[in-house]
Amino acid sequence: MALASVRLAVADDAAAVAHVQRTVWTSAYADLLPPGAVEGFDEAAVAAGWAAPIAAGAVWVATEGDALVGFCAAGAASPDDLADAAGSVPDDAGSVAAVATLLVEPRWGRRGHGGRLLVEAAAVLRGAGATRGIAWVPERDTASRRFYERAGWEPDGTVRTLDAGGRPLREIRVAGDLDLEFRPEPSLDDLDLPLLS
């Protein structure tokens, strides 16, 4: 395996980030997204949409050798992300971070890239004062659910249903600690999970 690392995204990464997003949507998320969602995917427009989060320092990229293989977008959680079913926001809302997106191109999977991305983002967010993290995960996305479970992030009982192009997409919210550590040597239990301890 070539040298793998994680770094903050720079403006020139936007096109590669959009490409990873499109690739994941057409493969891993093909059964979750409505028919036609990917056909209308405009990589140039999506890349332009990533410009502001990248400029704000809210996007990290995973690389292996010269290839950009995955990315994570994270920052302060919004009230909408934190609200419970009744619309109430927790008392610690100002210190909660949200992982908005964490994607690794499938052909680069099971090499620890997702784990490295989450650990790096969590460390930066913790350094900025966040005390815990959340992420919304499609309920049927068992791979992502196992990924967060391995990191110690568990469902907190909150669900939401989004309109994904006329098709309901049910998501569960997972929450957990931001004090994470990357473990580079896999055990037998890690063969299908990210490398986190």
C-alpha cells in the first residue's frame, strides 16, 4: 500500500472531492438514492459547492500515494441536526460537532482511510472546543452504521425522514466521543470495519 495520509482540503481538491462523492453515490448508495439522482449529478456544480466549506477549513481529504480517495466534511452542529422529535435542542448544543459527510471511494475501502478521516476531524473539532459529535446515517446503510459503531458512536434514538427526490430516506442519528485514536494494525474483528479503537 502506498503512503496514506489525511490533510485539510485545499481549493484544488474540490473536483476530486466531487468525483469521490459521485462515485460513492453511483455504487454504495445506488439502492438508497432515488432513480435518476445520479444521472443529474453535475460534478462541476458540485465541486463549486464544495469551495466554501473547503475555504472554511471544514473539509479533510484522505490520500493514498497521489490519489485523493475520500473526504470528510465536519463542523459545528446546527440546531436542525441537534433537535429531537419535539424540536428541542440540548443544553450543550454550542459544543456539539457534526460530521456532515464522510465518504471513501469503494475501490479504496478497508484500508483505514475512513478511520483516519474521522480521527483527524474529531481531533480538530475537539481542539476547537467540541465535546461530542453526531452524524446522520441512512438507516439502511449498514456499512456506515458499523463504521460509527466501531468508533464508539451509537444511535441516540433520534430519526428523521428526508425527501430524496420523491423517495423517503430514513436516517438515524449517531453520537459519540471525539477522543478517538487510529489503530493501524487490524485484528480479525477489523476485517470489515474501519481501524479505530
